Amino acid sequence: MRNTEGIYLLKDADSDIVGATASILCVIHCLITPFIFTAQATAAATCAEISPVWWKMVDFIFLIITFFAVYYTAKSTPLRWLSPILYSLWSVLTLLIINKFYHLIEISHVTIYVLAICMSGLHFYNANYCRCFKNKCNN
């Protein structure tokens, strides 16, 4: 028997609010990371990559949360164009975070911020303008 209680809690929650919140928290996480570890590096007088693995894993936790938020939003939205855009943004964001983790190609962190903000904006758009209840959209 496997424990899927967390997945059902997300399913019952408003996936748009969860997705938007996770995206915003992801941006905050990405924005504060350089400040935290620059201060630590300055104190240690080293320029090496010093962010601990557990801190980097937070990116992947955000990816998992946002995947389920995108999945449940895609299932419930009446907007046919929204699902492919959310899945595309999530896929590109995933590739960028994997790239950031393994240092494959030098890409500006701004790209990650922009994608996370776009995902958050789409979740807010869907939550505010296209919330469906009994097959009727409240536009």
C-alpha cells in the first residue's frame, strides 16, 4: 500500500493557488540564494560553489509541487490553450533547473525567474477568470 495522501490533498486544494504560490516561492528561493551564499563565501574567504546539496534540492521539490499543480489545473481548466502552455513552461523550467544543478550550459538565472513568474501569472489568471463550477465558467 503506498501513501498518496499528499497528492490527494493537492487535488482537493485549489491547484491554481498552489501552483502560483509554489512559483512565487521558487522565485524568492532563487533570488535569496546568491545573497545567503555570497555572505557565507565572504565570511569563509572562498569563491567555490558552496551551496549545500539540500539547498539545491529545494528546486526539485518546487518542480514536483508545480508539476501536480499544472496537472490538476490542466484537468480542470476550460481554456484549451492553457494546458499546453503550462506543460511547456514546466518542461523548460525543469530543463533549466537540471542544467543549473549540473552546470551544463551557462544560462542566466533571469530565465528561470521569468518562467516561474509566467507560470504563476497563468495560474492566477486561471484562478481569477476561468474558475469553472458545474461546467459553467465564471468569466
